[in-house]
Amino acid sequence: MSELYRRLPFTRETKRPTNKTSERRMKQRLLRLQEELDRVQDKLSYQQNELTSDVAGLLEKRNTLQKEIAKIEFSLLSEEEKNKRLTELDQAIEHLDVLEEKKRQRSNYETNRQFIVARKEVQEKKRRIPAEAWHMYVTQKEKLELKNNERHLEEAAKEAIASGIAQLKRTLEGIRHVKGRLPGLIVFPETTTRPLSYAVEPLLKKVYGEHQQEMPRRVFVKTFSAHQTDKEWKMEQERNKSRTRIRNAIREKQEIIEKVKRDVKKYRPRTKEYQSASERLNRLKREKKELQDRMVKEAERIHKIEHGADLVAMNQRIKKIVSNIPDESIVVIDDLIGQGRTFRALENAFKNTGCNDVHYFTFFSSPNPLEGLPIEKERFSSGTIVKGTAGLVTEFSEEKEGQEVHPDFAYDRIVEADTAWNSLFFYGFPFRSKKEEATGVLKDQMDSSPYVVRSEKKNPALMRSVRQQYRTWGEEALENI
């Protein structure tokens, strides 16, 4: 049997080695096979890299040829066809943006399919237009939009001047009717009111000339200088963050309240769902009111910190100014009222000097500008009320449902907050974008002096142009009254 086993053909190959020599040979063979496998893998990797490099080169060459073909084809088109292609691509991109926003809000199969189709369409249209032509088209479009925005903003500014001059005339006449004399002092808070003073000048000359009264004294007052040191600046940054967090919390509460209101309307009365939604709505309203109270206290605390030291210098300036005009009415004229810090500081300064006959006027304001300010509404007037900004500008104002506007202070007109009026409200008159160049002065926040300083950026040509423009607007507004 053992002899037969030794003669079988598979015996030598399958029989396990029985001595060390055979085992060493097997290990050596294994090493050679492993080395050969490594050489084959290295060669394969090298060929794959070469192939990838070749493919990348071919793709780059294809893209270059496609761009060159698109450039030549585009150059052969007429101007009308060029504009048509550019407009179609612009519209396709706008459509893609709309679908992307729709997809982000509510993603489903149909929305995703439309987005993919629109993206492929945009890519295809882009391949047919040279990059230089598209860049030029976008640049020209942006310049045109900017020019249109500037034009609309300037038109809104001119309308604000017209309404402001009309209402300011009524304000001055009302003071004369009550006091028997026109105001003896006009105060312009620094620094944005400098160009506006030229718009007011024609009105003052006419009104005071008609009543044969001497022109009032006109002064520019630096209202506050908030920061003395880097430490105080960092503290102010932290306070701003705190206010931002509270405002965001109020906004979130308002969104939840609106959602719960819809739930309350959805459920029928006298049901558990209705009672639950009503209770939740009342709880959220209480929480929102607590946040608003915190915002009021935070604003008052910040005001005391900001103006504590600097009000000393400003009070001295106000006291010196008022001492020259005893028993005279005072009118403060500003471009707009936002958070009310300027008017609050001036009101406190005038009260400290014993002046109570102070009236405040702005060219435009929100529907509830005096909320939280120690100023009676009888002493405030505005040229234009920008409807739609309530709750967005003041730190702790609440936006009314439906944007109902029923102000009980004097104003000339109410406008809807479109793009131009929103820009005018939040950024001020057009010259504010280059305020230092247009006014020639700088209100240094690190300086506690009650006076502004000359700005190194002042542009005499721009200053003359802005002054003349606003003087012309004031004269035109006066003629139309």
C-alpha cells in the first residue's frame, strides 16, 4: 500500500515538506513571487498614471478647443444675437437660483429633477459664450443696477427733502403760534446734518423774513463720543453681541408666535388642541415681552455707560450755547432717528441746563420713533414716515400686525418701505457713503472733546457739489409749498 502511495502522480506536490531544506526553498520561492507581484503592481500604477495624465491632457485640450470654437462662433454673431444669448443665460441662471432656493426649502423628486435639468441647461449655455463676454455683460449689468439704485436713492432723498421742508415750515409756524416768536436756536447734530443745513437755509430766510425776525443762531453739536480706551471698546463689542442675541431671540419668538397663531386659527374653539395652542401663544407672548423689557434695560444701561463721561463735555457746550439765548425756543434738526441715542443725549443735556422748550425734527423716521425716549410726541415732528420699518430699527420696538401706522405726532406723509426708501432709511442720505469727504469733518469716537475735527479725507470739490445740490433741493421744495 505504501509503495502504491509513493507512485501516485500527486504525491510529491501535495506531500508536506518534512525537512528544513524543502521549507527554505518554499520561503525563497514565496519571496520571489512577492517581488514579482510588486514589480507588476508598480508597472500597473505607472501605466495608470500615464493614462490618467493623457486623459487629463486630452480633456484640457478639448476644453481649450471648445472655448476657442465658442469664441469664434460668438464673434460671428450679430450684436442682437449676442445680446440674446447673454440674456438667455442670465435668465437661465436666475431660474436656477429660484429652483435652488425652492429645493432648499422643500426637496422632492420633481424639484430635484427640475434643478438638474436647469443646471445642465446653464452649463450648455455657458459653453456657447466666451468667459470674457459673459464677464463684461455681468460687469455692465452690475454698473447699470448700481446706477439705477443710486438714481432711485437720490430721488427718494429729494422727496424726503421736499416733505421735510414742508413739515419743518409747519413746525416753525406752530412754535410761533404758541410762543409768539420763532425759535431762536437751531441745533444740527454732527456730522451728517452739515449738508442738510444748506437745504434748510432757504426756508429759514423766507420764514424769518416774512415775520421780520432776526435769523436764528445755528450751531453744530457733537452729541457723544462713546469710547475712551481699548478696554471700553471691547466692552462695547460685548454689549453689542448681547443686544444682538436678545434681538435674535425676540425675532425667533415672533416667528414661533406667528406659527402658533396659525394653529389657533386652524383648530376650532372649545377643543383641547385650541386650548393648548392658546395657552402656548400666551406663554410665548409673555416670554417675548420679557425679552423686550430686557432690551429696554440693556439700552438704558449701555446709554449710561456710553455717555457718562462724555456728557460732561457736551453739557458744558450746551450750557454755553443756551446761555446766549435765554427764554428762546430751540429746534433740533436731524436727518433721521434710528435708535434714538442722539435725541436722548441732547434731551438730557438740555434738561441739565434747565431748557424744556426743545423741539425735535427729522426728515424721515419709522412709525414709532420715540418709543423708549423721554420726549413728548408734541415736541417731535417728521417729514416722511417710512412704513414697513417698525420693529426693525429701534432696539426694542414691536412691529405691529399688518403694519398699521397711526402716529400721533406731526408728519407730512407716509411712504411704503421699498428698496430706495429702505436704503435711505438704513444708510442715510446719499452723501453718507462718503461722509468724511462730503462734510470735511470727522467725529472721532476716541476723543471726548465736544468738537469734531477736520478730516484728512475732505474733498473740497465734492463738498461744494453736495452743498449746492442740497441748497437747490431746498429751494425747489420751498417753491412747491
